[in-house]
Amino acid sequence: MIANFVCCTPEHTVLQAAEMMARHDCGEIAMVESVENLKPIGVITDRDIAWRVVATCKSPAQTSVRDAMLSRL
């Protein structure tokens, strides 16, 4: 088990998720229910960000991870 893995919640912004990816040199971040409950519920990828945010001219700072992921929660 990994003690400190990188994760975000659906309420994080896409910008925050992208900053985490850059800081940890990865293209995918685990998504958990909440900071208190680390139950995995999905992932967000750099491809999700490119296709569902950048390519549709949405603001990464104003778009939640929930709105950029493949399946809606």
C-alpha cells in the first residue's frame, strides 16, 4: 500500500488536478469520495482535461473535476 498517493475529489478544479499531475509527473490522478473518505471512485486523466476542458474552451479554474471526468457522479 502507498502511504501518500496523489488524489483529488470531484470538487477540485481541473486546474488543481493539472497542477498535481505536473508536480508529480503523471498523467492520471485518482479521484476519491472526499478528503475524509478516501474511497476510490474514478480517475481524471490529462486526456480528459484536453478533450473535455481545453478543446471545448472551458476554464480549467472554473471547471470541476466532476464535470471533466468521463462518467458523471
